[in-house]
Amino acid sequence: MTITVAIDLGYEFTVKAPYKDVFDVLSDVPTSASFFPKLDKLTDLGGNSYRWEMAKVGTAQVNIQTVYASKYVSNRAKGTVVWTPVKGEGNALVGGSWKITDQKKSTALEFKVSGTVDVPLPGLMKMVVAPIVKGEFEGLVEKYIDNLVKHFGGEA
């Protein structure tokens, strides 16, 4: 049996770094991914697609590892980095986007991510497991954003 947990998060913030520096980091998947906590392995699948293998979370008896792949498209002129799920890779489908806006003395960022994670547990566990999976994912994304903010010299 499998439980499917839906994830949908969005954040807006502004950093002190110049647009070019921010875009260069966020559009380079391995560089951007290096700021993501608990990332066990990032694999280049070719064609600007990458497989993310997160560290296992949970206990020795019950643990979850999220694995997924996404295809990335960057557009410097529009200030966007968009990723779409690659089906057939792992136990999750994850898509999202960065919207990067030059504000002369700072750079505004809008981050969105959504998807589903399949957890191999009985359906009766959904009420217990879904909030844990969502909370873990949200915590990782918030730490990722904190790491990026620090790298870019703090919030403006």
C-alpha cells in the first residue's frame, strides 16, 4: 500500500545581492542544490534533468527517502527558472519555479514548489504520516531559503 502526500509551498523574499549573481546561482542546478539540506545525491540525467535523492528520515524501523527527478529551464531575460517533474524516477513528482526580479539595489525572489510524494505505508497511516512528510519538506525548503539568503548577504 502507498500513501500519496501532496506538497504546495510558496515564498517571497528579497536579498541584497545583484540580479546577475542570484540568477547565476539559481539557474545552475548543482550550485543551487548545494544549498539544499539533507540532499544525499544529485545525479545529472542529461538534457538539463537531475535526479534528487534526499537523505532518509525517520527511525530505523520506519524511514522515508524521497527520490525524484525534474527538468530545468532557465530564462535570464524573463528572470525565471522553472522545473517540471520527470515521470518514472523515484517516489515523488516535483515541479516549481523561481521568479527573479532586479530591484537595482536588491533582488526580489518568488519561490514556488509543488508535487506529490508516495510513501510505502498502509492507508490507515495517512493521518499520521502526511503532516510529518509535509512538515519535513517545509522545514527543508525553509532551511534551503535561509542558506541562500545567507549566501546572498542577507535579506534586503
